[in-house]
Amino acid sequence: MRTKLQRDYRKVANIQNDLLQKFTTQLVNDYDQIVIEDLRVKQMMMAHVASKGLQRSLFSKFRRILTYKCDWYGKKLIWAEQTYPSPQRCAQCGYIKTGDEKITLQGNRKHGTKHNEYICYECGYQNDRDKNAVLNLLALAE
């Protein structure tokens, strides 16, 4: 039974590694400049909201593979620091939410917004939280 279980775990690990290798190769081939965010995975796992999914997601392995492939192919890899407020910054006017205005995994209790929606309290800009963060990361690359 132990041998069968080990074989199955090895199969899963090989499939995950193959997918990561193919995906990172496709990213490096398609783009000359790649921006990724340095996430606080340990803190996110301690929040217990999506800890099992984060544990299985292999962020550190993805980051390691992408780093060496960008060096190998001569592509530019840009890191957004952990302190860079990509989900809190307005992509239109640049206003940064602080304190009780911040969006958390539970949303914003003060203004009654959901965790996946971004509303700027300065200019009224509305977008999906993830799309707003992507626009901010693209602006960081320029």
C-alpha cells in the first residue's frame, strides 16, 4: 500500500513539475518583460482562508523556475516588493488606501465593499480588484 501511495505522489509531483516547466517556458517565450508580485504566502496561509490551495500552488517553485528561465533567455523579470500596494492603489488617480479603507480578504467593512471589487474613494474609479492590481503592476514595469 505504501509503495502504491508513493508512486501516486511521485506521479502528481511529476505532473506539477511538467506543468510549471511548460507554463514558465511559454511566458518567457511570449514576453520580453515579466512583472510578478512578491507575495507573503506564509501570512496568507496563516489566515486559513485558502491555506490548502496556497500550499498546493507551488509559488516558490514557480518563482524559482521563472527566475532561472528569464536569466537563461535574457528576459527582464521585475519584482514588485511585498510593500508595493498594487491592490490598494487606484490605477487611475494613484490614491493609496490606508487604515480602515484598505481592502482585505473579507472586503471593506467601513464602506461595505466585497473583497473582489475596487472602488476609489477619491475619483470614483471602479474595477475588479485583481484587474486594478494588474494595471498597477503594468505601470510599475514602465
